Amino acid sequence: MERSSFASLFAGKDSHLLPFAVKTRQNATLRIRTLLSHCLYRRVILWGIAIIALLCVVLTTTSRGSTLRRARLLEFTKPFAGSHENENPSDATPDKIVLAPESEKESYPHPWRIDLPYWLRFRHLDGYFVGLKALVPARDHKPEFPLSPNETSPFPTTLHYAGLPTPTPFIAHPDYESLDYTAEYHPVSPCYLDFNKTIPIPDIYAYNGIPQGQPNPLLGSHKVLGLRDDVCFDRFGRYGPYGLGYSFDEGGLDVGMDTESAGSEVVWERTGKINYAGIDWGEVQNRCYEANKQRFVEVATPTGPFPSMKTKTVVQSREEHSPEKKKKVPRTAVVVRAYAGFPWSFHAILNFRALISELALRSGAEYDVHFLLHVRDDWEPIWADPQTVQRILDENIPPEFHSLCTVWSEAQMRIVYPRDFKRAFSNPANTDIYGVYRSAHFPLQYFAFNHPEYDFFWNWEMDMRFLGNYYELFDRLGRWARAQSRVGLWERSAKYYIPRLHGDWDNFTAVVERETQASGRPFVVGPQNFTGREPLLLEQNGQSFMPSSCAGGANDTSCGVGEDADLITLNPLFDPEGSGWYFASDMAGYDTSLPIPPRRCAIITASRFSRRMLMAMHEEVWRLGHTAFTEMFPATVALHRGLKAVFAPHPISIDRDWDLVAVERAFNGGRDHTTSGRGSPFSLGNEHIHKGTSWYYHSEFAGLLWRRWLGYAEWDGRGPNGGKAGEGKIRGGRREEEMPGSTGRICLRSMLAHPIKWEHPGELEEEED
């Protein structure tokens, strides 16, 4: 898959930063004279030209809208005629300008339109698009949504700044130099981008406060997970340290320079504009580990053609016998699932520079980032020929990430897991079990098998973004999950947490407990028995995955508290039985003459796995010959074996002014007010409700909000049919952010966004083609 049109925007610049596959195509010389020299060829070509001409006439009408759309979006990234690149016209505007919400200026789907899905009948929210000049302290923030009955709308909004507020560095990591830290852990050696240790890892910047009117998340919570919700991030504070907003000549990526940028220079005052040209992130990451390896348990390197079957081989050191020994820190691998043909862009490069810097380098090697590259052509000799591997990397991965890549193919998985998986309860996709669509966990299991140095593994995808600091996200998710009791955990994890409706987390826990008791269903704690269950080797040896804290039984709420989670998901862990989810019965290798085993599922594969979780899955496949659909297998193994699994209620935003009762009815409309069973929001008939959320595999709002935040114009989607077929108006972009009276560029609180399929308007051409 090529990105020739997008890459052509950067013709004459440093497009060597992108893989070969997305660079500008070399113009091939068409040998017209040769083609027309034979009469038969000439007739074929002339008829072909005539047919193409007729098709062009037919298609012109349908393509005109797309062409205008691309042109208008690109036009809105440009400044007004006669304006100057470095001037900020809004600086001269008076203070205390009053702004009405966008929805008051534009029509939107009406409640009486019964032919629409009911969620499309709610009014669009506008507070997401209020900018920095309306920033207020968190204590003074009034969200547009959700509102209590006695609350009034924060609109019209008052501008609080004639110019712009000033951001400050956002520090998410522990104070590694503090006495409290060094008394308990080994000291952390700072890591650098260069070998000579002259370029430190930069800080990202945040603004203290929140733009007035910005909606609060509908689902999940910052506070519950320990994420800061009193600051917001603009595009330059988030990505400026990694190359956004400055040119190739200065070492940047030449993106963001076509957007409003007043006051952005503050993010480079301490470090300058870092030159990332020629950087090798694998080398940087390895140097960071070598400088800090005393912090971690040393693991023996497997020898021979096959790695050790042991989960982890620890090398004892003399320090471990010292009475003053300090705690070792567990290591985590963030495994990014890449594939041949992925349409790389400069914005994607920015994202992964941020991921590596914030997780691996600023943490003193507590994390490592890897790319697990799926080679789709099974005939490529990726184990036999290093030159082939290098060619594949050149074609599919930006050079700066090459040394972080591990290649794999489905042919390899057939060798690693040579089982007969023909028996399946269903295969609605009608695809091979070894295909990545049905068994994306295979290569991740094998990756963990070959990397005993890591205790945890995040499975991450290429089209996910985090608006905020990655370390804060992953660290707080792990801490929160560790503090959760196993009692009622499966039940809490099957339900969306709606703070305005459910109250605080303790009240939500009580609500779930009452609903479970009223259902007559027992709480799920520990391994589950079912007809045909086969034990793992650990279970055959009389051991269990349950911790000692659970010795008191299922009523002891201390059960599992302080135990690291084996599986952390970012969507609810629901029971697919009767849910209407399309792949609910896709289990292979089990005895199909028996009832289908109990199972659980979490939509979207982004999850954190413990080593023992992946090794249990590994054994289920290679020894017992069991597997299930990609999004169902991990949670199902956790259910069967008694591993600690939890859905982390991260903040999810929504694009419309939903009624809270309708939210509960839609998102927790399944069995016993959960996401499970009949009425599940993940059924084929119901999952469209996620289109207006910031986190779901087919969300439309996530991409719209992300691109508006990046400073590009977007169709707002306000029309009688929900914004389909190019309805609505183009909003945002440089013109709107710079016009007199504008609130300036968007600043949002931390949030996950998925899927992000394109970011710069120039990429839209390839998406529509």
C-alpha cells in the first residue's frame, strides 16, 4: 500500500525518513511508440481509452464531492490572504469576548427524527473545540456535558486571555533523585539521545487548567485511575519536543507548520529544537538499559536453537545476599503490532518517538518498545536471508525504527504451533486459524517466549494515540489494577463505569454487587470448571494461579489486592454468550461434541499481559491445541485458569449530549445491566453507538477530534442524516483558530483515541481512493 500522493506533499524534503513504500513514486517512462506500433495493440488501446473516457464522465459527478472536500480541507490549513506566518492576529483582540457554542449556529439531528438511531438525535457537543484563550483553573471549570439537573450551560464562553497562557513541563515519572526513591530502589541514570550524553530526553508541556465548557468524559474516569485531570495538552506541548512545528533543516519533521502556532516556541526554550536526523532508537534504548541494568533482575540469555522452556531464568548476584539490597524493578515490553504495507506518515513517526522517549528513556529502561512486523508474504525467506529482512524493513519501516523490529509470518506460526485446529464451534470469518485476524495472539505469545527479560507485555496497535504522557497512562493503569480486589472483579469489568450516574468508585462497586446478587448468579472468583476442561502443567503439579491473599475464600475482599493483574483490557470484559457479537463461538481445538466452554471477550486487542498470562496461552495452544478468536482468547484463558483480569475504566469522551439514562440503557444494556448477553453494546445491531466515542475500533469521533486538535479543518457532521455524504460544514483549522475572537488552538485533557487512520488532510486522498 503506497502513500504516493501524501508523500508528494514533501517532495524535495527529507522523505528518506519514511519507508520506501510511501515515498514519491519515480515516474516510469511509458513507451507509447512501442505500444502503438502493432495494429492489434493500437485497437485495444484506443477502445480502452474510449471506455475510460465514458467511465470518467459517469464518475465525475460522484468524485466531485470528494475532490472538493479534499481541496477545502487543504485550503483551511492555510492562513488568511495577506496574513503573515509568524503573526498572531488574535493577540490584538480585546479581552472578555463572548462566544456562543457552534451548535447554536448550525442545525443538527432533531429528537423527532424517529428514522435515525436514537443516539443521532442528540445535539452535538461543542466544548471540545474551545481553545486556550478560554482556559480556566480546574476548580472553575464547568463542563458542557454531562450536566446535573440544577446546573446551567457554561455557554456563552468568555475569553480569559487576549494573548495566550504559558505551558509548563509535565512530569509523569517518579522523582528518581529523591531520598524516598533512592532509599528503596537503585538510582536511575539519566538517558540521552546521543552517545556523548549531550542531548537529554525532552519534557512534554501542559497547560494548568481546562478550557471552559470542555465536556467531561462520559465513560471512565481520570481520578479513579490516578491520571491528572487538571491540565490540558495542545499539539505543540505534546509533540513539539519530538519534531512537530519545525523543519527538516532544523531536524524536525516539517509537520504542524501549516497550523496556527502562536506561542509555541516556549516548548523549545530549554532544549532547543532537537535534531532527530540519523537517530537509531534501538541503539538509544540499549544504551539506556546498559546504564540502568542494576535496577532489574538479570535474566540468563537462552542458548541453542530453541529458547528455554522455563518461564524465567534468574541469575543470582552477590548483591541479592546483602542485608541492604534494594528492590528490583519489573520490566515491560510495549509490542507495537506493525504490518507490511502500513501507510506511514510523519505524524505516526512523532507518535512513536513519543512512545519510546516517555516509556523507555525517561523511565531509565523500565520499559522497552518493540515493533512486531507481520510479513504477509509467507514465501519470503525471513529466517534464511538477512538481506531479505533488510529489504522488508527498508520497504515498510522508517529507518530510525529498524533496530526495534522483530519480523514474523503466518508460516512461522504454523511451525511454532503445529496443531490440528480443524475442529471449531464456528468460523464466521471463514479464514485460516493461523491468520492474524483470528489468532493475533500467536506471534505475541512466541515473542514473550523468546524474551524472558520482561515481566509484562503491552500489545499496542499502529493507529492508537494517547493525548498525554505515555508513562503516566501505563504506570497508572498498572498501579490501579494491582490495587483491585478479585472479589467482584469479573462483574465490575463487565460494566461501563459512568461517573455521573454511578457516583464514585466505591458506590459503583456497591451497585455492581447489588445487581449481581439480584441476578442470582454467583460471583466469579478463581478458575472455572466446565465439561471437558484440561489442566495446564502447573495445575497438574497441584499449583494454582490464585494468590495466598485469596485463602479466605470468595467473600474476602483482600483477595487479589496487591497482586499485579495478568490481563488489563481497555474495553469491558463481557460474556459473549447470547450477546450477538459476531465471533462469539469462534473457538477451535476444543471438543465440539461437548457444550461450548464459558468465555469472556474484550473488543480491541490493546491490553497488558503478564508473562504467566502469555505462557498460559502459549501452553493452551502448543500442548492442548486450544485457541479462540483474537479478542476472546486471552480473557477466556484468564477465566478458565483463574488469572487476574480487569477492565481499566479509562476516560472515554462522546460527541453528543446524551441523556444519562439512555447512556446506561445503551452501553450497559446487556444481561443484568452489563455489557454481556442479550442487549450487549457489542452486538452487530448495537455497536454503532460507539461511533460517537473517542475509543472504539470503528469510532468516527476519535479521528475527527484528533485532527481538529492537530489544527486541521474537519467536517463537523451536523446534518439531518448525522453528517453522512458530506453534510455539515468544515470547522477548525488555521483560519478558524487565527480569526479575531477565536479561542485559539484546542487543548484537551489526556485521553486515548482510536482509530486514527489519517492525520494530515493530504492523506485523505489516498483513503478515499
